[in-house]
Amino acid sequence: MAMRSLGMKWTAVGLAAAILLLAAVRGQAGEAKSSPYTSAKVCATCHEDIYQMWSRSLHAMSLTDPVFDVVFMQVIKATDGKGRESCLRCHAPTTRVSRDFALRQEVTREGVTCDFCHTISVVNMDIRTEPYTMRPGSVKFGPLGDTTSPGHLTTFSSVHEKSELCGGCHELIAKNGTVIMGTYSEWKESPYAAKGVQCQDCHMPTVKNATTVKAGVKVSTKRVNKHDLQGGHSVEQLLRAAKVEILEVSKGSDAVRVRVRVTNVGSGHKMPTGIPSRKVLLTGRLKDARGTILREATIRYQKVLGDAQHNALETDADIFLKVSTILTDNRLGPQESRIEQIVFPITREMTQDQVIGGRTYQRNLSVEVALTYSYTPLILQPADMVQEMAKDSRPLQ
């Protein structure tokens, strides 16, 4: 990689921004024995649009997300604190270098912060214990070439254009080799990987209504990638991930049979991916002419992990702590289509006309099918604890 030096020609405003940037870095250095990483708030002084996108992302909330909070507390309690490091290495990844497992430094509490990703120089997914080569400091690595900055050194990094950058966290393997979360390997075995389509192409597409550097600091004509990193909890991503269509409906004397095709059309990995407690449900419903549901049937697509006794693990904490084997996995792979048959038993009464309030309704039957993403994590929430302690009353004279 060729190192790009700082440019020498800057506007007065740009120079002022650089001075403010250095002051912010020095101010940050006084906190909690200093961190080798720079706070995202410092990055925001120049990269305002990118910071605003990132601040809305689950990466920015990876440590404060209420779903993570509960699992983190359960793991710490179950392991007498020993599980802290394994959780934080991805949810507060600056700890891989800073060792700030007590979360004292502000930049640690920023979760997957800007400076962590942009100081990664190499990723080797074959090194399971630590795939990242991290170089926190004045050099920032990124996918843009031929660029300079008034606040830091820059260098082009092909790593930041490849899925391996994501794979260091989005691939979790137990000590015995069981794949707990295999989003990266699912992509690597997919048709998308064979065509050179990377994670960033779907989760960090370029946008036109943003700039890499805010006006006044530097004139920037470089492309901007979305930094809100929308994933499985994004309605937009879910709506384009899959397709379901009814191929055939046949009605017999005892049942209605429906052939359905389900296709993973938009996910570059299995559907669903990530924590195995997530699932996708194919639900079929048999309705009468008034829309009343007469029958309902569901097919579940999910990866189910088990403990050493082959008991299915249901909570996220148990999945991380007790996993021993994969019991079942019927998720749809990238671009995979599957034909399913749903059978609704029917009775003679279900097909007869119905009289309600003097009106006759024909029991014309119809079927509908739907795909639903489902995840039911544990979340802390307030609960009233109210008990009357004493009471007195008297009549008025």
C-alpha cells in the first residue's frame, strides 16, 4: 500500500478544522489513561455526514443495545465475569487493543466506532483467535485512493472493499468447531462471492446526498458509502430479501393442498443469518369469504443448536455458553428456491354456506401465504411493584 502524505494546501477554514481536531484529540487523551483510538466525535468534526449515518447504526449501539445488555449480563453472571472479553471483542472491539474491559474510556463505549474499522490494515480469516491486524494511530485506512486529509494520514486499503473486514466479527465458531454464527462463511460459499459481490455492496452502498468531508474543510468529490449498515432488523432489507408465491391450489374432499415456492432472492447469506434464535416463518392460512381464518399452518426456517446432551438451546445466552452441536439447519441459502406443500384439513361444514343474522354467506375458500422474520430476545423493561402497606378510613360527621 502506498502511503499518502498530508496535503500542504488547505483553506483557512480547513486549517482551523485541523487545529480543532488536534485539540479534540488532546482533550480525549486525558480520559481514563488515554486510548490508542480516537473518538467518533472527533471524526465528526470533518466527516459530519458519515458520522450522522454511523450514529444511527447498530454498530454505534452495539454496546448500548438493550438486547445485548441482557445477554451480556447473563453471560457475565454465568461465567463469573470470564465471558466479558469474548463479548466485548466484537461489541466494543477497541478492547482488542486497549484492554479496557471495564468500559472506562469513552471511545470504548462507542461500540464499533469509526477508528476501529479505519485502523485495520489486514484481515486473515484463517487466524481464528485474532483475524484483524490493527494499527491505531495517525494513519487511517479506507477504500478511497489518491486522497489526503488535514487531520491525519491516509492510505488506500483493499481490505475495506472486501467481506473479510466484516467477517472478523460476523463469524463466530465455538472451541469445538461448531459454527454459532456463520454469516461470513455463508456468503463465501454463495454465488455472490463467486461473482465478486461483497458484503459492502449490499450493506454499504454508495449514496449521492452526502459528502466524505464537510464543506469548508475540503472540497470532496469522492464517493460516500452508507454507514448506517442496515441488516436483519431493517425493514428495507427484509422486504427485498425473499419472495413467496403460490404455485398450485387443489381442493379435495378432506383437504386443501397448496404448493408454495419460497426463494431467497436478496440475501447474500442464509436466510435468516446471525444469532440462531432468529427464524423465518412461512405461514399459510385458509380463509372463508368473510376473511375468517379457518386453518393455519407454519413452516419454520431456522438453525437450531444443541448442548452436549443434544437439548435444543433457545436463549441467546445459552447459545453462546452451552453450544456443542448443530441439531438442524433448514435455512434457505443465497438464491435458493424451495418448494413447500401446505395441507389444510377441511370438513364438510367448512364448505357449506353460512347464515348469519338472516344473511347467507357463501363459504368460498381462499388461501394466502406470508413470510415473516421473527426474533424474540429478552429485554429489560420497567415493571410496577405496588403493594398497599396500610389503610384507614372514617365517615364524615
